[in-house]
Amino acid sequence: MLLTHAHLDHTGRLPLLSRAGYHGPIYATPATIELADLILQDSAHLQKSDVKRQNRRRQRQGQALIEPLYEQQDVESLRPLYQPLCYNQPTTVAPGVVARGVEAGHMLGSVSIELTVEEDGRRKVVIFSGDLGPRGAPLHRDPIPFKHADFVFMESTYGDRDHRSLQETAIETREVVKKAVEAGGKVLVPVFAVGRTQLLLYLLAGAFERRTLSPFPVYIDSPMAIEATKIYAKHTELFDAEALAMQQSGDLREHLETVQFCPTAEDSRALNDLKGPCLIMAGAGMCTGGRILHHFRHNLCRQGTTVLIVGYQSQGSLGRMLVDRKNAVTIFGEKIPVRASVHTFGGLSAHAGQSDLLRWLDSMAASHPRVFVTHGEERARKPLGKLIQERCKLRVDYPAMGETVEI
């Protein structure tokens, strides 16, 4: 098993492997190993809580009880299997298979993976993009492209469009926050505990330093985000030059003095009675669970509330419903009217937009690889694939669930 990065949509089924009897190696960068363990522990904890709540309802309705997909012991059984995959260092991961990971720019520890495969005297190079970050994004280094490939499996999350520039987005976000703070309101930000929280803290520190925003109370209401921030602090060697300089000078810490952590449920509940102005970051990033739901339950109905959507929201998620301007949403079985103002900022995404995806592939186009477009809704996959065909003259496939590809 090779991991490109730690996010749950890429690691969340690992414990099912160990539960099914897998005892082979799991290769990942050291930062990814630490973050994946943290994320999977949280996943097991949330499943246990969710199943307990569902089973109470099922028992009342006379339905059969259910079990979580996996438990903490399944997460713990993975730890002896992790093997470090160092950046840009070829590593033999199986007979005839050498892996090399390079910076993907998506989150701390993320890589794109090159597999050099030799079998029966033939040699093929297979590239997996993993999730690619946008060029020039703060905190993380830019993705590194490859020069040659026979096959490329690439993501297409935003294959149908580009984001607004980070500078424009940062200015727009700052103005929305400034207006909300001056009005004394609460700003609620559903965040991915790993990646987006740390990016927003970095941007806030910069705004406080330049005095484009006056310091105000900021609350990190996520135990996992708190632990992830500690892991980020351990791996500053993976920061880009600007972030590294800010961290080494002490400015990062100095300008985040108004940030408070809320590790316990009691700390989180106390925020319900808190008057604004303040900004609360809480998980989960797509509003599918976690503490952000409790904040939404108490505050979406209030006109003075501001919601910032700063990450991708999948179809069917509560976050997507807010992005789509639904007048009401259901939280914990209760219908909540949406009177809060909702603002979406795609320019803060950790995913590359269409132009950056094409630029990444361009470096390999001369070697005429066969391209498989993955990890995107159809509205994103198909436009990206069509552009690749027209611009690079390459064969493009759109693999479906259960499909097998022979190399």
C-alpha cells in the first residue's frame, strides 16, 4: 500500500485492510504517517459515537443494531505496518516495483507517486498524481511535475474550472471577516482539521501582522485540529520559504496570541453562550459531522452569523446545501432555517484548478502517456479529459468503479 497523503478520503478504509488480514507494508512520508494515524483515530471515535446514537434510535424502532466499520484496535494494528517513503528517494516496494514520491503541494506530507515497474523484460512508468495543490499557495511548497510517463492517473476535483486568485480571495475573505467583526457577529468556518485549519491560521497571522485586520478572538474548536497543528509545527522543513521564515522569526506565534484552543466538549459548549465578535473554526470540513454541526444548530438561524465555506463540499453534504443557498437544513433531525450569510471562497482550496492541473500534465505530454482521469465528479472529469485530448493529443480514460486496467 502506498499513500499519497493523509486525508480521510484517501486513508479511511485502511483499517479494513488490517481487519481483513493484510500485514504488508504501508509506505508514506513521515508526516503522512503521523497525520493518518491521527485522522483514523478520530474516524474510529466518530464511528463509535455515531453508531451508538443510531442504535438507540434503531432499538426504539425495533430494527437490527449495527456496528462501526472499524474500531480503535484496527487503527492501532496499522502502526507496525507503516514504512517511511522519503521525498525524491527511489524505494523498492515490491519485486520489480520502485516508488518515488515528490511534492504534491496539497497538504503537509503529500506526494505524487512515480512507480517504475519491470516485468518480463519490459519497463513501464506509472504516475499517480494524488491530490495536487495550487501553485503559489501559502504555507505549502509547489507541486513538482514529472518528465516521463507511460500511464498517468490524475485527479480532477476542479477539472472544470479555475479558482479566483489567492490574492483576490484573501482580500475578499478579509473584508467579509472585517465586516462581521465590526458588527460584533460570530464567524463560523467548517474546516478540515488537517491542512485548512493551519492555512487559515497562517493567513490570519499575516493579516494581524500587517494590521489589515485588528486582532480579535479566534477559537479552534477541534481536538484533531489542535493535534494536527502540533504535527505541522514538527515538520516545518516542509513549509515554503515564506512560511518557514515567518515561523523561524517567531512572528507566527506572536501574531496568533488571540487564538484559543477548545480541546474538550465543555470548552465547545461554552462557545454557544459566547458573544461576538469571534471566529470559530470547527470540523468537519464538509459539515458531515463534528462540532461545527452544534454551532450551526445554534447560529444558522441568526442573521448576524457569517459562514465561510473554504473547502470543497461534496454532493449531498450539508456544506453543499449551504453553498447551494438552501433556505433550511436538517441538523440532528431538526429543521433549521438559514438566516446566516454564507460566503464561498474557492481560492482557498487545497486543490489545483484546471490550469494548474493541465500545467502539471504538460511536462509529461511529450512522452505520450495514457491518461486516466479520476477523483472528480463527472462535471469536472469530462471537461478536463476533453481539454487533455485536444491540447495534448493523448488518450484519456474515465475509469469506473470495479473496472480493471491492464498495464
